[in-house]
Amino acid sequence: MTEFVLVAGAWLGSWAWDEVVPELRAAGHGTHPVTLSGLAEKRAIPAGQQTHVQDVVDVVEGRDLHEVVLVGHSYAGIPVGQAAERIGDRLARVVFVDSEVPVDGESFASDWWAGREALEAAIDKNGGFWAPLTAADCEGQDLTGEQIARFTGGSTPHPGATLTEPAVLTRPLGDLPATYIKCLLDGDEPKPVVAELVAGNDSWELVEMSTGHWPMFSRPRELAQILSRSVQKA
């Protein structure tokens, strides 16, 4: 049985997968939604980026999971991509959902659209945490008013150190079997680092979704179907 380990992006906990989990279970898969340290019900736990990597590894090893598909959304692609190389032959595939990917020696902030300094300043201003998005920030992402309220109502401040600490990879990310899901309302093309990984690499596939950055809310059934199909690639 394939075991899906599901990790949502910034501000979110395991609850973000509540509508995806039943779809995957109905298809016969194991599901393990993860709340990373410093977020949601674990918000009191101090966390840096390597804490988040270990959170993912601990779920896999602690539950003795095999045939694992690691799923990382948005920010979580960075710790998930690092965890993927650390779980060895337990890994079947990595799925990056409209996410960042780890680059050795670089952080989430390194490639922030407004510049690293701007993100670091926002974190410092908020006591070391990245403030959650507002409802206005979620407009244009294929979310209903109810979905936006659920997203903003459940979000918690994100520990800033996880965004500014560098990733650590011991081998090229392109060596891993991977699926990258690009959500087209959040940009027509994947970032250059992702495009380079996909180009001419039989181990990687690119899948597009006509929705916004949070498909676990906007299109949970379609996302679950894509995740299930990724197993055939594993």
C-alpha cells in the first residue's frame, strides 16, 4: 500500500488536508497529514528549517512506513525535498504541490519575490514569525468565501527561522523521482529552478492544475486524483 505523507505550506497544519485525505483513503492509500513544529497545535514548539525536515523523517521512520510518497506544498517543498533523500529506500516518489524546492545552501527567503531583506524585515517586525495572509491576499486563487475564511481562520504565524535557514542536500535533487504540480492561477510557468529540473529528466514529470495556490482547498478531489496517479510513476 502506498503511504502518503502530506505536508502543507506556511501557516498551515495537518488540518489543511482534511478534504484530500478521504479521497486518498477511498482509493486504498495510507494517509499521514503532518503538522510541522511551530504551527497549529504544535505552535509552542521552537522550530528551524532542519526541525521541519526531521518532523517529516520522524513520521516516516516512527510509523515504519514504506512505499512512501512525500507531498510538500508551497514552503513545505523545501523540508520535504530534503527529507526525501534521508529516508532512503522507503521513498517511492516526491510530489511538489506548487511549491518551492530545496537548493543546497539557499533558503526560502533567498528566492522571495520581494527580496530576502523584505521578508526578513517582515519577520523581525512580527516577533520572529511570518504573519498569516489576510482574506484580501487570497483573492484570485479559485477559493470561495467559505474556503478563504477556513484558510485564514486556521492559519497560525509561521516560525521565521524555517524560512531563512539554508537547505542541506547531499545529492542532486533531480536524482529523486518526482512530480511537480503547477497551479496556473499562481503563475503560468514554474520557477526556473523547477523548469531546469523537469527539462530532459525522465525522473520528473510536470502536471498542471487550473486553480490557485491552495488546491487542497479549491480542488481537493482533483488534487487527490493527481496524487493517486503519481503512484503509477513510482
